[in-house]
Amino acid sequence: MNSGKVTKNDLIQWLRTHQKNFLVTEKVAHHQPELLCDQSKEIKNIKEALFLPWDKLFNYHWENQQWNVENIQPSASPRFLMALPCEARAIYEVLDRVFLQPSETESGYAARRQGLKMVIIGCINPEPTCFCHLVGGNPYWTHPDALFILPFHDEYYLETNQSEQFDIMKKGTTLNKSEKEEIEVLRKQMKEKTNQEKLPEEVPQGLYDLFEDQEWEDLSWKCLNCGACTYLCPTCQCFDMNAEGRLKGFQLKTWDSCMFPKFTLHASGHNPRPTFKERVRQRVLHKFSYFPLREEGRYGCVGCGKCIEICPVNWNIREAVERMVKKIGNRS
Amino acid sequence: MAIDLENKNIYLPRLFRIMEIIPETSDIKTFRLDLEGENSSHLPGQFAELFVPGVGEAPISITSSPTQKGILEFSIKRTGLVTSAIHRLNSNDRLGIRGPYGNTFPISDLTGQNLLFIAGGIGLAPLRSLINYVLDTEKRNQFKKVIILYGARSPQDLVFKWELKKWQMRDDITFLLTVDRGDDQWKGTVGLVPNVLKENIQVNPLEWKSIICGPPIMIKFTIKALLEMGFQPPDIITTLEMRMKCGLGKCGRCNIGPYYVCKDGPVFTYQQLQNIPEEY
């Protein structure tokens, strides 16, 4: 791992040089406004960079008395994406696992992902709605392929395994021994603290066993099923596909939400998740039980707290999970 | 995670010509597609996404057996937007296909076994793929005794009548046909599938595997009857239906517990179903 530190001026200069190719999440813009440049693009939700809200999959048209379909070759120019550790984990731990699965790789996602250089900004002021520590993250989480930036005294600490991808590393000066130790101590303390608070390992199976519990009814009472949480969630990856255009058009992939009754409605009229209770339970269990049971314990939630921030009726997924977790092992 | 950039567009359908449309009932038609000299790579139990340009996609089980070379068959009940659009198509029109998707009937577990097929209504479509696979001249000796019990609401609701006759004439299988309600012409058995099963089929349940498909209510009572007869949950095999879009375990709607029905199913044993939420 290569590391170093740069001055604020050097970092801003580097960001300005690349600003046209920079995507910055709303969370970073809010936490670290000084890192925003005029021409960088602010995105509400990290998944927008890879899993597009609207994505054309192929074209079709009627010609010479028959249908024709044409592939759309995905294209993507290299870009930087600046995000907080929680948001970055949504890509590495969840979205990549869904869309880059071998033999079923989604070509559009893969093309965009290939060109994406991740810049992860260490989180220095977590908000009351955050809970990354419960789901295996921490405010200094990073990935070796990404450029990790942490405000450090009046400068910035940098770290990456891919120095050739991030030319700012050339400007970096080496940390002296005490500075190195300081970073290590910060990290170690954070890791110890967050590991202590992590949800116990038995949670995914424990919640699964509580599928029939009465509490779900009560938990779902307040929810409007508006789906805002799923649209702003960085890990929610459910989507819909529809043909747009009658004789000439395209197959369109759009974000969808398990909060909507039509999501699971059969053509026959039968609906396996007919009421708020089943749909709220689905959102919680998919992230905290089903996904981890499938993906070696990784949660389908990164604890960014976005859904709690924006919920019009203050429905709180963390409270819901903690309420159910308390019941694990207490069943009569 | 490594990024595979060589992959093709997993959502792109391929268009195939409809060779023949066989009317089955007032709202069911079978569509035979010409694979232009290729053979289908599917195994019994799998399904495909059928695409009508300008309308959309629908997941439909493949009713032809892979032993039928050069073609694919789908039996489709007119139910929603896409299936209605498919019903409006004519011979020589082109239909988009992508797949095959899903797991298959556990053919290796079924090899060397006695097989009891039980189907209700259009539920015969997915089973027919396996039945014709088992009855294929080259495969038949890999399986022991075969019993097929097929029922529908009325004689008009029976599908594949043209093929049922062939099965009836075979002497290496037992074929039982029943309808819930007969009519003036009907000379055969009248009765609900689970009742006919209990009254007419005497087998040692420990030496048989049962494969069932039909409307949810029929599956429910047939499983009950099989359990009463002494069948063990791992020996009862059925398929689930869910609303699906991608067919690849990504779009999320067919998720039940840790499974995606489109990818880990649609074929499940009753033992597996006992361990997942009844959210289907």
C-alpha cells in the first residue's frame, strides 16, 4: 500500500484538474464542501454512477414485415467517483456482487465499473442517522483499489494500491514516523470500537427464524410504502424492465422498489406480498437476512442512514432491526 | 471482484420464427419455434423470457423436451399484457427469446427411480418437458415405472390432447386422466386430482418420486394427499411461480428467503419449501 500526505492546495488543484470527470456524492458535498469543484457533478445516490436510473438495454423496430432487435454497445468514459466509506461499500460489497457475477455480468454495469476510479473520503463527522459500524463498516473503511483521503491536521492523508491511477500520489510526501503511528492508532481505535458494536453473527439466521413474528405488523404500521428509501438507498438494486415504444423503441431498465404492491403482483391477480407488512419485512430481511445468508455474511445495508434522513414519516430501519434483533433467542 | 468485459448483453433476446401454433383450450395455445438448425441447450424444468417487441417480456416454462431437436415449445395461457400479445401472433411471426433460465428437475436423482407425475391444467406444460425426456426412446430404460395423473377443470380445459392420446396408447406407462366436472361426451374419470390420486394409485411411497405441477390450490392438496400416502418430503418435487423480470437473480422480485426463484428455482422439493417462508 502506498501512502503519503498532500497539502490542501495540492489536493484542490488536483481535483480542479479533473473536475469535469468527477462525480461527487451528495453526502461528500455535505461533509466536505471544500472538496467540491464548480464543474464536478453532484449525484444524490452513489448507485447512479453505475446502476443507472434509466438504462436502455437494446433497440427494436418493425421493418419489412418483421421485428428486428439491435444490441446497444455499452460505452463509458473513465471517471472519478468521490464517496464516503459507507457509500463506497455499497459498490464493493453489494452492487458488484449482483451485477458482476461471473457468467451473468451485466455489460453496461461492467463497462461503467471498469472506467470508474474510486476516491473514498474518510468520514470525520458521522451523523446521528449513521450506523455503518453495525453492518461491518467503519468511518475509515477503504478498498486497496481506491484512493483513500483523510483530513489529517491541516493536510490530507492519501493511501492507495493503485498509485498509477491517481497522479496526486506523485505530489505526496512521506509521513514521518510519529505521523504514521498516529494514523495507525486512529485506525486501530476505530476498528476496535466498531467491531464491538457490530451486529452479532447470528443475526441473519436469527431474523430469518423470526419471519412469522407478529412484530412485523406493528413495525410496518407507520410506513407509507412511498419507496423513497429504496430510491435513495445506495444498495437497493431491484429494477424493472419495460418495452418503450410501439413499432420502434427500446427495452428500458429502471429502478424499482419492493415497497410497491405491483412489484410482485402476478398476472393472475395473486400477490405474494399483498400488504405493507410483507413489503416492509421484505426490505428489512433482504438487507439483514437474505443477502447475508447468500453472500457470506455481508449485509445488504451499509448503514449510511440516508433512508432514515429522508423518510417523510421517520420510519427508522435501524430501530426496526434492533427491535427484531432483541427478539432473537427470546422466542417462546 | 474481477470485471469480465468480454461478456455479451445478458438482456438481449434472440428472435425466432414461429413454425406452428396449436390451439389447446379457449385461452391456451402452444407455440412451436424454429431454432434454425440449432438444438436447445435447456433441461426439463427450465424457463425462458419471451419478448414481444413493443409490449414486453414474460417468463414462460419450456414445454418441449431437449430430446426434441431443432425446436422449442411454449404453452401459454392468455393472462396478462404480454401473453395476450403472444396470442395475437401468427405463424412465421418472430418472437424474442432469452434463456434458458433457472434450475432443472433433478434428473440425476430421478434416474433409476419410479416416477409419479401429477399435473393440473396448464401445469402439465413444465412437466411435459420432463415426461417426454423420460419417454424418449434413448432415455426410457434409465427410469423405472412411470405413472402420469393429469386433471383439468373440464374436458375443454385439458391441454396437449393430441399428445395425451399417444401417452394413453403406450404400454410402458400408466396414464390416468380426470376432470373436475365432466360433460355429455366425457366417459372418463371425474374427480379432483388429490382424490383420484388417493383412490386410484397404490404404490409403495418409499420407492417412488413424485413430480407435481398445477394451480397453487391443487399443489397444496396434492402434497397433502402424497404425505398421507406416506411420501417423504424430499421425494415430492414441484415448481414455483413468481413474477419475474430478469431471470438472472438480479431484479429482486422473485426473492423468497435466501433464494431467487428464477435462479435457484423454479424447481424445489417439498423439503426445501418447508424451510422457506410461504411467500409465493
